[in-house]
Amino acid sequence: MLQLVAAALGAGWLLLLYLKGQPITLSARGLGLAALAGLGVGLAEILTFVVFSRGVPSSVGTPVIVGGSVLLTAVLGLLVLRETLSWSQLLGLLSIVGGIVLLARGA
């Protein structure tokens, strides 16, 4: 369901840009990154089903999966896209790690 909402919002955004006359350019790198993003979302969904089928409570599994996705995305941004992190962003990522550890210990 989440993928349908994301696809609809993305299509709406592209339509809005098109109607405003802004150029919409496609590149091989952009399409490749979009395909990798779609693969990542698909794998996260599969992981969600696996985790919950093993009896992990939703109150633990969902934050761990979402937090882990944010963490993985940030690491990939650093390594693949050569992005930089501000101190506040780094603190946020460390908070996610701390939260995952606390949730995992309480499970």
C-alpha cells in the first residue's frame, strides 16, 4: 500500500512540474539510482514480513526496520553519492542507533 501512495505522489509531482513547464530530464545514473531505491524498498517490505512472521512485536519491529532503513540510506548517501553530514544529522543517526539498541534489548 505504501508503494502505491509513494508512486501516486511521485506521479503527481512529475505532473505538476510538467504543467509548470519545468524540464524533466532523465539520465542513466538517475534511472539506475531509482531502480536501486525501488529494490531497497522491496527488500525492506520482504524483511518486514519475515520479521513479523517470526513473532516480533510491531512496536519493536517497525521502529527497528524504519530506523535501519534511514541509517542504511544515510550510509549509502555518504559512500555512493559523496554526501556530507552535519553535526545535527550525525547526532540524529546516533540517536537512531541508540534507539534500535534499546528496543532490541527490551524485546
